[in-house]
Amino acid sequence: MYRFAAVNLLLCTFAYLLHTGWAVKCSSKDGPSVQQTQTGFGRPPTFMVEVQNKCPTCPVINVHLKCGSFSQALVNPRSLKVVAYGDCVINSGLPLQPLQKFSFNYTHQKYLMHSSTWNFQCE
């Protein structure tokens, strides 16, 4: 009788952990990072923008960057789509896998960019 109760408790605990997830979830500090590197030194210069999902366990989707007055004409919209002034989405909003990097290039004076919003896709 006690063995049945113990096994039942263990199974219920295991089911709860499976439902809620026992992996470490990611927090805002694990959000996407943005780095820009100057790769061309002509006039105008060329920059490579690299966005990395810093979460080691979950994909991140719908990564939006603050992008100022960035012009859509500078880059393929599948790489970076200007949604509105100061709001751009990378990779058509598709997932970046854990620790994956995504990059694109543009030729213009440097635009300041940083991540603004994103969603983790942990479950």
C-alpha cells in the first residue's frame, strides 16, 4: 500500500516537472546581444551586424532591434525588416536557436542598434 502511494507521488512529481519544464529557463539577461564590426573602410564604410541568442537552452523569436532611421534600401528585408521608425525585426521573426548567431551587412555611416524586444520559445 505504501509502495503504491510512493510510486504514485513520484509519478505525479515527474509529470508536473515535465509539464512545467525542469530545464533552466532564460531571463532577460540571456536576451539577444548585438555587435557591430566595421568590415569595410571606404566612403561610406561597411558594417557587419551580428545578433546572438545568449540563452543556452531556448530559441528566441521575433527579435526586434532599435534601429533609428535605418533605411530598408540598405539590406535585404529577410535579414532586417524595417517595421517602423526605430523598430526593425531580424530574420523575418524566425527563431534563433540557443546560442545561434545571425548576421547581416550594410554600407552606410554607422547606425546604433540594440535589441529591444524578443520572446523565448522554451516550451
